[in-house]
Amino acid sequence: MPSGLIALLDDVATIAKLAASSLDDVAGAAGKASTKAAGVVIDDTAVTPRYVTGLAPERELPIIGKIAWGSIKNKILFLLPAALLLTAFAPFLTTPLLMIGGAYLAFEATEKILEKLLHEHEHEEQLVDAMGDPHELEKMQVKGAIRTDFILSAEIMAIALASLEHLSLVTTALALIVVALAITAGVYGAVALIVKLDDIGLHMAQRRSASARSFGEALVRVVPKILTALSAIGTAAMLWVGGGILLHGLEELHLIDPVAHFIHDLSHHAAEASGMFGGLASWLVTAIAGAIVGIIIGGLIVLVVRRFTKHPEELIVD
């Protein structure tokens, strides 16, 4: 009996070691995948605050909560099974699907830039202002945010999946779940903080302390500038991430080898010439190259889409 008990304990210890090793693999894989998807995460964080603009302050956090829950459902219920099926039966489709997502991001960014230049957002704002029912406006905003999140979440999960090669199906699934939960919590936690900064500033501006009042007033003044900057950063992130994905995909398919070699060489020379800022310089060259590709591909898609669809002002007239 003692020897049987010792054997059993030995088996339990072995299983525990294997479980610990698996958890370590999951944590490492999730961390690597999250890092790869960082560019899209920046874009997701920058895009979301606009969906609570114009709504009652007391509804901001509940709305963000609804969007976050919709984001989790997007990732876990729809995108995770699709990613696992892709891994099991059609891994060769990962790169083409990533490129489709990259093209969509490039299109969205280019469309935003064009709308800004042509002042087409003014028509959209007039349509939102004309909607008198706040409940309908809230439903419309949440629905739009979850729809946008689905596209960005699909890109995050696809990028994460591409970085989890040579792992078992179970480890891949667990790593993707960790990525989904961590990124959703990080993105919407940051969004909640951003949209409540002005309320925090107003609260501090009413304090007795002169320093607290000064800080609160400064915060209230700077929040609109932060939101404007976030919008610009989000558009730029869409361009460099989308274009970067397209560049990487075309390189993997050996369709632009001379261009890819030129960008790699330029990035390497920039890193060498920048000393301690070499990493930043290398990233900057790659990001600019991605943005250029993004605006070219995105511009072509915008031309095609606008050729066969109505313009925003025509939709409002209808």
C-alpha cells in the first residue's frame, strides 16, 4: 500500500508539472500574441470613445460595459471557434485572411481621412443630432461600436493566431482566450478612464486645495485635445497596421521581394544611424512604409466603393 501511495503521489506530481508547464506555455504564447496585436489594440482604444460622445455622462460607463461585453462575445463565441477551425483544417488561409483584414483597416483609415478633408462628418453629426430619442441613439451607438469591434477583434485574433504556430490546439485555444480577455479588459478599461477624465477634472476643480483645482481645470481643458489626438492616432494606427499586414502578407507570398528587401535594408540602416534610438528608428521606417502601402491600397478601395455606393449626403437626403 505505501508503495502504491508513493506511486500515486509521483503520478500526481508529474501531472502537476505538466500542468504548470502548459500554463507557462499558455502565458508565454498569450504574451507574445498580445504584443503582435498591439497596433490594432491602439486603434481599438482610439476608435471606441467616439461612440459615447454626445450621450449623457451617467450613461457613459454602462454603454462602455455593453460594448465590452459585446467585444468578449465577438472574440469568444464567434472568432475563437473560427480561429481554431482555421488552425485545424485550413492554416494556409491565415495569411490571405489577415491581408483582407489589413485591406479593410487601410480602407477605413483612408475613408476617415477623406471624410475629414471633405467635411463629410458634419452630415453624420447632423443625423445624430436629429435623433431625439436618447434610448434609440444609445442602441445605435452600441450596435455600431460592437460592429466596429468585431472587425478589429477579428484582426487581433488573426494576428494572435499567426504568432501561435507549432502549438497544440488546446494550448492555442487557451492562449487565445487569455488574449481575448486581457485585451478586452485593457482596451475598455482605458476607454472608460479616457471618457471620464473630464468628470474627474470637474470633481477636482471643486476641491478646496488650490493645486487640486488648478489640476482639475487643466484636465478639463486638455481632455478635448486628448480625444482629438486619439482620433488621429487611431487613424494613423489603422494605416500602419493595415499596410504593415499587407506588406508582410505580400512578402510571404513572394510578390514584392525587391520592395520588402529595400524596406528591411532602410530599416536596418536607420537603426544603425540612430544609436540608442535604433529600435525606434527601425520601427518608424517600417510604420511609414506600412502607412504608404495602406493609403495606396486603401485609396484604391475607397475609389471603387465610392464609385458603386451613395455618398453620405445622398443617404441623408434619402
